[in-house]
Amino acid sequence: MASEQQMKNPLLVGRAIRAQLENEVPQDLPLERDFREGTDYTITDHVQELHKSLCKDPRTLELITALVSHLHAFARETQLTHAEWTKAVKFLTRVGKESTEYKNEFVLLSDCMGFSALVDEINHPKPPGCTDGCEPGPFYTDDAPIVPSGSSLAKANTKGESMCFIGSVKNLKGEGIKDATVDVWQADGDGVYDIQYPDREEPNDRGKILAKPDGTFSYRGILPTAYPIPSDGPTGELLHVLGRHPHRASHIHFTVKAPGYDDLTTALYPSHSPFLGTDPVFATKKSLICQLTEERDPARWAEFGFKEGEVHGGRVWVWKYDFVLPTVEQVEELKRARAKQSKQ
């Protein structure tokens, strides 16, 4: 174990390290044992002991200890070769280099490996009977207008067929929740979000709806269609190698909030959409798939709030869903129970 004097000795240490020592002197430890695969003291044991001796943050130590354990176990289980590891490093290097402000390949990779969905389930466990959640995706913006229930979220001439969404926000007792806000965003009838249009001047196909005191709400909009996630980068190439496609099922995003209740971010899917079973980011669940109906009576269109001439194609798609939220305490109680179970 080197002393500070040895660390600053130019005969032993180069100038780059000596310069760094002006700010911080690292803790050094003696090498007491050799580590070797196939013995009772492997590289895994050595790495874990080193971190345990030096790391001062308990949570960081817990995370890195588990990561090293599983990463080393993966290499042993698969008998990973140098060539395969080099290929993986090059792939991850591309993932980093090709990430931009608008297309984060690391987030995309996490989504497509099901990791994002797993982290969401761990952090937002749902008691039985509550609406399932999913990740918000990359197209959320915070500039959506605050509007009352019954408003239209689609600007004139937005591509797609007319739709009326009718919903409610309830608790596990079936009671309507007061002061609920429903944040909505979606693609249009071409499978394109407003922020993907270069001439976007204001939000479209999105809004923050103030539900009524009994928890009910509705809005008029456009029926969304399926679209692909970005597939021109390394994540898209990996999907192709795995025999998978980049196409997301048609959906509408929601974030539902109410005082005293756990925030819900989720998405709903029409049952007529393709790709429900092969969604690339694993966001579809059977409980989130909805059966839509077609309304062809103009009198009913008027009841929904559509003005004469606004409906094209001779029909309005009617989409209904009841969101069920758990309280914050119900979620925390479930987290504590799961954490206790995972450590047994």
C-alpha cells in the first residue's frame, strides 16, 4: 500500500497523477491475494471486496455489487468470447455516439429490451383492479393547453378520422376522483406527432383536460394510427437481427393525476390495431386494449360536440375507458411488501 509520499515521488508516479494529487489523494490498498477463475477467489470476489472497502455510499455499493455479480455471471454462463465482447462494446459505443437530443439510442435500447417497462413496474406497482402503466415515450411536451372536459384537442385539418373519447377517473372503491387532471398526447391519422412536423407553431393532438368533479371527462380528437420507432440506428439493427420489427401499435398516451393518488402514466390501444402482440417497447397489455365502436348518426355527433362539417368519412370512432388509480399510501404499502419479499 503506497503512502502519499510515494504517490508524489516522480520516480514512481507520472506527472498526470501528481497533478491530480493536488486535489485528492486516493486510498490505496495492498494486493493480498491473487484472483483466478476456477479457484475460491475469482476476479468477481476481488472486485466486490475492493468496492466494499472503498465505496462510502450504501445505495451505490448495493447497485454496483449486483451489477458486477450479474454481469460476471452472464460472461460465465455464455462463455463469452473476446470477439463477442468486442462486438458488444462497438455496438454500445455506437449507441452513445448516435444518440441526439431528439433520439436517445440508449433509452430506445432500454425500451426495446423491456428494461424501461420493468423499471416502471417496480416503481409504480399496481394493486389488483388498478389501471396498468407504461413509459411516456419520447413525444411528450409540457406545452399542452389546459382545457375543460368536452374540448377538442385536434386543430382543424388534422389528418385522420374523427374520434370521441369518453372516460372517467375512479378509485378502487369505484368512486369518482375529484380534481383529476388528464394529460393526453397522441399521433395523428398519419402516425405522426405534432412535434415531428417542421412547421409546428402550437400544440396539436394534445391537451391537459380538467375532469369534472365526479371524475368523468371527454374530448374530441383524431383516431391515431400505428407508426415506427426510429430504426435507422444500432437499436433498429438489433431488432432486425432478433427478427423483430420497429412498429408500435396505435395508441393514445395519458398521464392522470389527482391529489392523494399515485400518478398514472399509461397508453390505451384500439383492438383493431396491428402489432399489439409484438410492440417493440413492450408497452401493450391486454387490460389496456379497448374495443371501439363506430357512430354514424349525425345527431349523436352533435351530442359529442362536433359541428356540422367537422366529421369526415361518415363516422365518429367512440372510445371509452375508466381509469382506476390507487392512493399514494396503497402504492407505498405494496412497494414495502415487495421489497421485503425480494430480500427473503
